[in-house]
Amino acid sequence: MRYQQALAAALFAGAFLAACRKEPANEQPRITILSPSDYATITVPDTLSVTVEASDDIGLGTVHVSLYDANGIPAGSGASASLSGTSATATLHVPVVSEQIASGVYRLRATVSDGSLNGWDSRNLQVVGVPLRLRAVYALVEVGPGTLALYRTDSTGQTTLATTWPMALGGAAVSSAAQRLFIAGGSTGNLLALEPDGLGTSWQLPNQSAIGIPWFTSVDLCADGRLYVGMDDGTVRGYTALNGTGGTVAGLQEQFRAERCAVQDGLLAVVQRHFVTGERRLGLFHSLSGAMQGSMPLYLVPTGLFAAGDGHMLVFGNRNGQGRVQDIGLEGGSAWEMYAWSSEITAVERIADHTWAVALADGSLHRFNTAGGGSVPLATTPVLHTMAFDEVNGILYGGTDGQVLSIHPGNGSTLGSISVGGAVLRLLPLYNR
């Protein structure tokens, strides 16, 4: 009996000790970037060869390397490989080819997994991007009642008719960062986000007009990179230019509809018009939450709305047969009229810091500077309906009836012209990024 008791105690003690014995803890895998070295330089386009050394106490799994910009956004898809054993050295090849990659300091990050834990290492790299270049200038042209045409002039100066739509123009914009063209119809025609190569539709918004009134009332790509769209339900909605994610940003005052939008210092400024009385107001909303920050009357018919920096907006427009520009302070709603022209403004475009090209109904083209508050007449042209500035080549484009003019912004001289089949309504320059 004593023997049996002793044997049972021994077995119990052995089982207890076995139960208390713990498995070794899984250690985090280790990885080191052997090359490239910190702050090495890579010039786009290129393939970045990344050599890593990794180890783990249990066994290695997947290693991945990616390049990130200063905002943590991947600059491409990166590269991955499967490793085996408890230690390994591998070289992965990361394509760095996109023209969307701008020059600057980027972060190269390598991660390794053993199936449950991850290890990582990183290096800073100096990336030299492809120089900014003009890919094309798109002209939206009214070629007949209810018919809209898109002309494309490429970087070699060749112009082609890209497509036509059976609709009037409700608004248009371009995003070089997202490589998207945005074309919206009025009472018919969806808002289309088009890929510039082949004009495939990346995403779209439906036109919900039921009584022949334009559904899309404004389309603006603003300084924060988002597309802001005014609609006939009295809302302004903000969308990510690349994929159309987003939704309602601001609900306007009752019976008002958006005509133009601009973003400055986290505020969305909306020129809005009462669809019965015609009264116009400038509404200020938080650009993300949509909370109204203020509203003030506008005593002119606007032709342009621009963020001017330091908490100010510039509104160009017409009143009593004259073109005028107002400086509006976003904090407190102060406003003062900076300048008045003797003829109405037909188009306005920023051509440099503090400097705008202003086209008038009498055919004169002026250069207006906010720093000095003066306007200098440059030249006489056909009446321009719209303008766009090519910041790479320093050319001002002007759209008129049947033509797109290339204009020297310094002296107003006409450098060339392109024939199109109707009145030019919008000009959209597209860059490589």
C-alpha cells in the first residue's frame, strides 16, 4: 500500500511539473536592410534592388518591402518574397516607375513575418522624380444645342476630337494627381470620372434631374485635392478624385444652389445662388464636417473664386456692367472691393502668385496684381469665354468661339491657335502628376 501511494505521488509530481513546464516564448523576427544605404538616391523610373537579412527562432515566412512618401502613402506596389529556415538573405526588386512620384525624401520599409509576429527595418531614400510636364490640354466645346464635344491637344500640339456627348455642360474639372477628367451634364448626363488614356469611366455619379432642371450645379477640384460637386438638392458633396469615395459635405441655405467652390485654411467657401430671387451669398463651411461657419451677401455675379492665402478669398464678378474683384476675409467676413474694370469680366485665371489674367467683354486682356492692387492692359483678343494656365510652359490658353488661343501671359500676344467646332466652355490642362 505504501509503495502504491509513493508511486502515485511520484506520478502526480511528474505530471504537475510537466504541466508547469512552459513552451519557449515565440520571439519577434529580425530583419535588417543591407542595401541601399540610408539616404541613397534613386531616379524615377528605375527598379530599386533591396537586400535584406532576416532571422527568426521558429522559422521565417514572408518578407515585404515598400516605398512610402512623407504622408505614408505607398509609392507603388512594393515587392514580396517567401523565405524558409531560421535565417536568410534575400534581394527584392521594387519598381519605382510612376510619373506620379514627385522628388523628395521617401521611407523604404522592410517587414518580415514568422506567421504570428512581425519585424521591420527602414531607411530614408532621396527620390528624384520625373520632371513635371504637360500631358494634354482638353477643351470642352459646345458644338450644337445640347451637344458637348471633348477635344484633346497632346504635348506635341496635335489636336483630335476625342468624343461627344448628347448633353449640356453642368461642370468640369481635372485632377493631375489622380489622373482623372471630370465632366458633368446639366439636366441630363451623369458626372463622369474619366481616365485620360482611352476615356474609360473610372467612377460616376447619377444625374437625378426629373423636371429638366440641371442637377449638377458646380464641379470644382479644390486645393485639398478633393472634388466638390454642387447638386440641385441643395448640397455640396466632396469626393476623393481617384475613386469617388465621399458624400455630403455641406447643406446650403434653403433654396440656394452652389455655383463655385474653393477651399482655404480648412474652410469650404461656396458661392451660392437663390434659385427664385437670384440672390447670391458666400457660405463658409468646415471642409470635412460641413458645419456652417458663416454666410455673407455677394453683390455681384461671380466669374471666379480663388483662395488667396492668409485667410482670404478673391471673388471676381460683374455688377452694373463693370468687372470687379472683392477681397473677402474668412475670419469675420470682412470684404472690400479691390478694383473695378469698365467692362464685364468673361474669364479669369491665376497666372502667378498674386497675379491674375482678366479677360473682359470688350475683348481686352488685363494682368491684375493683388500685391500692388493695379491692373495693366495687355492686348486685345477675341472675347474669351474661359482661360487656363500651363504652369510648366508658361502659356495662357484662352477659349473663344471656334478657337483655343495660346497667349503669352507677359504681354498678351497670341502665340498660336487651334480650331475647334464650336464655343469653348472649359479648358483643362492635364500634367503627369
